[in-house]
Amino acid sequence: MKHLLRLTALIGGLSLAGTAFAAWEHRYKKVDDYGHHIYLEQHEFPFLSSGPVDPAPSPDGRSLAFAAQGWLWLLDLDTGVATQLTDGSALDSRPRWSAEGKQLAFVRDDGRDTRLVLRDISSGRETIINTDAIELDPELSADGRYLYYSSAQSGVLSLWRRELATGADEELTQLPRTERSPRRLGRSGRIMYMHQAYPHRDLRLYDPASGEDQVIRSNMLAEIMGFDVHPGGQSVVFNFPTRDDYHLMVFDIDKPDTPRQLTFGTDYALMPAFSADGSTVFYVTPDTRQQFQLMQVPTAGGKAAPVAITRWDYLHAPARVAINTTNAGGEPAPARLALRRSDGHPIASTQGPTYFDSQNGLHYFYTHGELEIPVPAGRYEVTAARGLMGLPASVTVEVKAGRASRATLPVDTVWDAKAAGYVSADQHVHLNADGAFRVTLEDALPLLAGEDLDQLITMSWNKYNRYLDLDILGQQARNARGQLVFQSQEVRSGFHGHVGLIGNRDAFYPWFFGPRTPRYGRVDRSNGEVLDFAARSNVLATYVHPISGAQDPFDDFDANPIPLELVSDGVLSEEMGLELVCAWTTPLANAAVWYRLLNIGKPVYATSGTDAFVDFQRTPAMGTARLYTPDPSGNNRLQDVLQNTREGRSFLTTGPALLFSIGDGIEPGGVIAPGEQPWAVTLAAAEPVEAVEIVVNGTVVQRLEGIAAGATRRYRGSVFLPAGGWVAARAHGGVAGWPGMSADQFAHSSPIWIEARGSVHPPAAKAAAADLLRAIDHAEQQARKGYGDTPIPMMLGRFDAAREALRRWRDTPYAD
């Protein structure tokens, strides 16, 4: 009895006190009005590419500046020779010429901050313009007196003007979200710029003399849109999304609603720029290996053609580095690689996409085990790892001119999932999301191989008027290793909470709804419809990226909101998932909701999804958040993983392996008898873990010291279990580094039920029901506020039904 009294006292109030856990943090200084920094950094920042990007034709028409390999180059358009201009440790990009062609203004990015550089072409002398905030997209005025640029020094990315002679800065715009990419209109003194007025991306015209600022053309969610102004100032070229592709369009400023298309087919045209005489538009497009090609098309219309680069003239002698990654048997093994020069300058892959890990500050790419990359001669550091369980290996290699130097690295693991009979799955990422590349399901397979990930669920999603990857919904791809990519769907009903559908072959419609989105017909909608669709289709429905902050959401619903319908859907639905682990959310705060639903007997299954983007350049790796589940057949079947997820036969992690059993080997998803029971935990991790905890009905009843990096430890103990509810194990804490890309280490087993699946311990159920009732009351307040006078009987009816069920738990007496 004393055990039960002690446990009841602990369960009276769930709390995250003493469980330090940091959410993913922005790497660059925070912009106040941009909630999700990955979108800011992906869609507004430059990126590293081995091939040419950011074309900038010179005013004399003889050359073209561009960025490649993190440096600036000058291409002679007659000879095709590209000459390297800059050679620093940071990334240089987005060059823009002064009107007379004597200077280049560009962006320099050191991985923590961006600044602006003015470079004199003849002398190479540089002038740096910088604050502690983000600076982007410089443009010199026609008379050379001013520098226009985008800066977040006031807290938001606005358009600024600096008088170069005095250094005096002036903020010109104060619009919500992002203003950037100023372009001078000939010698008129006026400026055109781009405004990310979510869900629009507008082209605006600003007159510094009068202060007049007007929208010239408004576009729906064209997030990788770029533009340029004709040298004469009368026309504009921009790239515009058409379903999953981007095409070049040109319009006259006085007729913005009648654009003319310049590119066709499946082109993915990016970064347009007019030639000096305005007769040609230069742009770039990625090939099937996600390498960029410089292109040109006549402004009047015609066939697009490549721009040849016949030779690259480096400032240092050219060389090559050959990298081999091997398994324990010395055979070639896929891996994730980071390659840096001794000064820290990152090197991009020439064979596939190059990504940026914002958590650890490393650019990375993938190898199947053998890879050769051209580099300037010098000293380089190579780092390799394979998946969350990989032990990072590093080696320094001196690369000599005119030859290929070799680096060989082992890619060992701290825990072999396959040998242990487990498969891994990342159950929520996106294939194409208006990123730098255009990718297919097959393009994702090398990423799975390098991350030792067995299954990847890529989700088609909507951008209001576009459905990305709609045509491949329900399709899959496998490689020779048996690793699988399956295309599913995310229903982005933002105000209500996003719901991922895992394993569906037919789409749910509508893909979005809510008070702040286009309504297109019937307004009275609910995520309950999505869950009903999932039940009919026998697919998994899960609330994705639920809770952003580290605070227990039940302490302050406004400070750390719960998705609007998550609680009512969890109470009412026979089957529902919650994405416990995600790169952008805090698992312990997600667990605060999950625990309360479990405590009222709802077997809400836990899912794990990185919510990364295969076509983004700035993104965590696939499998940064993943689920492991037993795979006795060894066949890595999608339906087996989905069924095990549904039944809770799993653990979820951002890094550690966590194997938990209780009693006579009962594992997650099983049922155990109440009373004193022995338990066993095996913990293994490539990075340190602070603590291991045993959780009963949402309360930590035992806490043990964690492990050092690269260690494996087996724990044993016993715990008293009440006559109902659940028990689980979790591990967390410790600053994560490679191979992980989350802010902290975290792993959690799915629950083992006490007496029966869905059983409850009455005191825990009463406390949980009271908290969940408060959450539903707050959700209804937000719903009524969001919808105003618009009737929403469907959602309000679900709130009422959930309340009725919860009141039964809250108001039912129980014996101590």
C-alpha cells in the first residue's frame, strides 16, 4: 500500500520540472516576425553549390559574375574561362555590379552571420558592411552614392539604404515578414524589391524621392522566386511556380498582369538576370544530379541554351581528393561526409546535393563508399558518419596539385539495428518544397543509405493553390539494399493542426482549411474528417510537429500552444498518432500531451518524423528523428512497420538506442501485470546522454545516470506498478553533435500497458482529464476568435463530445 500511496502522490500533477531540454534553435540571429527559421534560411539565404549560381552579367556585356564552390568567379563570355575572384573561408554569393562596372557588391556568409562586401574589381580591395544582424542582397544605386540592401538590424528583414560617403543608414520599409532583393530601375532612382507577404510574394516599386511604395505584382507562395529588372527599367523577368516546376516569365512594368512565358517543359528555372543590353536572360537550373547549369534564353523568346564554361582558373592549383568510407570488414560503406579546407571553407559535392546542418554548422553530402571531388590544393579535414548510431570519424589529408590524394575512414556504429532485429523509419519528411533542387523518390535513396535508414515517408503537401508531388502520391522506390521511400500526404489545416497520413495511396481533400486560408466552398471543417478518412483507408493519421517550445503547454496554453483539435481528436478517435519526436519541436513538451491522453486510456501511438526537406539545401538529415521497431522477417515491409507503430512496438529517438523490457521480457506494446516488476534497459549512443528514466503514468519514478559518447550500458531495476495505466522508459539530455542534428539527445519507448491495453489508473486519469478539459476550453476560445461570426458547428460539436467523455473521468469517484 505504501508504494501505491507514494505513486499516487507523484501522479497528482504531471510536470516537466527538472527535465532540461532545448528545442532546435536558429543558427543566425533571430528575426522577430519569422517563426520557423528553416524557411527563412532556405528561401531567403544563399546556398553552397559546386556549379554556377547567382549570375550577374557585367555592364559592358563581356563577362558574367557568379557564385560557385562558395567563392565568386568571373566568366569571360567569349572564351568561356571562369576566373576565381575570392578565396576566403566564408561563402561568397549574390554578386551585383555597380553601374559603371568597377565594383561588385555581394553577400558573405560565415555560417553564423551574413555581411555585405564591396569589392573593387581592379585592386581586389574590399569594404565590409556589417551589423550583428542578418544582411542580404546589396544593390548599388545608378550614381554610386547609395547601397540598397536588406537587413534585420531593426529586428525584421527590411529594406535599408546606406549613403556610402557618410556611412549613414536609413530604414526604408517596415512591412511584415521579409523585404529583400532590391533592384535599381535604370537611372530613374526608383527601386523594385521583393516582399514575402505570406502567403504572397509580391514585387513592389519604391520611390526614394517621394517615399511612394506600391505593389506591382502579387504572386501566391512563390518561395524560391527571383527577379531582375531590364537595363532600360521598363520590364521585369521573374521565375514563377507551375505545379512542381518553375518557369521564367517577363512583363512590362506598366502591364504586370500580362506576363509572357520564356521557359517550358519541366525546367526548374532559378535566379534570372538580364544581360547588359537586355536581349538575353541568364539563369540557372539543376540537373538530375542536383548540379547547377548556367543557361540563357532570348528575352524576346526562343530556345534556351547552356552557357559554356570551358575552364576554371583557380587561385590555387587544381587537385582532387578521393574519399573512401568502409565498414568493419573493410568494404565500401555508404556514409554522410563533411569536407572542409583547413581555414574552414566547406566543399560541395559534384555528384549530388550538398546540404547545411544548421545545428552543427557543417555542410554535408553523401557517398556510396567511394567518391572523388575536385578541390584546390591544400589541407582538408574529412568527417564521416553513418546514421544516428554512427561513430563519427575524421581525418586530415594534404591534397597535392595535379593529383588525387586519398582519405579512408571507417564508419562504425555504436548499435547495429539490423543485427538486433530492428528496422528504422523517418515517418514525416517532404520531397519537394520549393527548395534549391528538384528531386524524385529515387533521389532520396542515397540519403537513406548514408543515414542507415530503412524507411522514409515523404509527404505530398499543399501550398494553397499548388499540390506538391501530387502525381507520385502512393508511389514508392527501393534500392538494392531494400531501403524504401513511400510517398504519403500531409493535410496542412494550419489553424486546426497539421495531420500526416502515413501509407495512403489516395489523397484526402481538401488539403487545407481554416479561417486564415482561402476557403473554396464549405467552411465548417474539422480534422476529425481527416482521421475518419484514415480509419476508412486503413492508414495512420498523426498530428505532426505538435508543440514547439520546451515549456509544459498545460502551464500556459498561449505561451506554448497545442494544435487546436489535437486534444479533442485524441479523446474521440479510436486511433490517432502523435509525432512525439520531430526536429523542430520539443519531445518532452509533446510528451506532456501524449502522457495525458494515455492516462485516460487512449492508446495514442507515437510517431517520429524529422520534417526535413530533400530538396532544401539548409535542412537536417533524413532520419534525424526516427522510430525503431522489431522486424522479425528481416524484409523491411512498410505494412509491418505501420502495424507495429499502431500497436506501439517501438522506440523513438533523435540519437540514442533505447531497448526497454519489464517482467519476463515484456517489450513496448505488450501488457504487464501490476505489482513489483523487474525491468531492463539497454542504452547506446554516439553522443553523451545525461539520464535514463522509468516513467509510470506520466511521472518519473526512477532516474539513473546516463552514458558517455560512444558507450553502451545495461541497466536493471524494479518498479512498483499500480493496477492500471502504463510504464515506459526514456533517455534525454546532453548536447547532441554529429551524427545527430537535434539540439539534445532524446529517446522514448512506447508504453507497456498494465493489466490491459487502454487501462487506466483512476487518480492519474482524473488529473489528466481535468487538464485536457482546460485545453479544450482554451481551444474553443481560439476557434471562436479565429472564425469570428462564421458558424463552425462541426468543430464545436467535437469539443462538446470530448468534454462529455472527459467529465466522466474527472467526476468519477475512486477509492484510495
